[in-house]
Amino acid sequence: MAYYIALIHKEPDSGYGISFPDVPGVTAVADTLDEAMQEAATVLGFAYEDWEDALPAPRTLDALRQDPEFLERSADAVVAAVAPAGNLADAA
């Protein structure tokens, strides 16, 4: 199963926002962390379908930690691993 590293941000008085360094433009937002994590898996599954099975390969956390942009974006984030819902999760 493929897992994508996710960055989770939460500001006071706002929902949880999740983005994926290896899948630009794909985000999830929800009021609770549980809902945000479920939504994150769902949007990754939709991205896989929309990109016609060409979703970028996920990098490992070690590889991402060598990326200065990732280090900057993750400085105030919680880092998690998310498996896409649907076809990609089944195929990987």
C-alpha cells in the first residue's frame, strides 16, 4: 500500500488543513482531525482517478527531509502518512 506524507496545519478558530508535498494542489479541510484524515484519503483517491493512474510516486519521510521546501512547510505542521482511498490503495 502506498502512503503519502501529509502536512497537517491547524490555526486557532479554524479547521484542520491537510496538504501533500508530493501531490501539489491536493488538499483536505475539515472541522475535526478525524474528518480531515478521512477526507485526505478520499481526495488522494480522487486525484489518482483524475490523473489517470499517474499520481506522483510518494517520497519517503527521509527523502522529504532532504528537501528545503518541505522543511520550511513542515516547521509548524504535524506530519502524518495517508493511504489513498480507492484504486491506488488496492493496487499498491
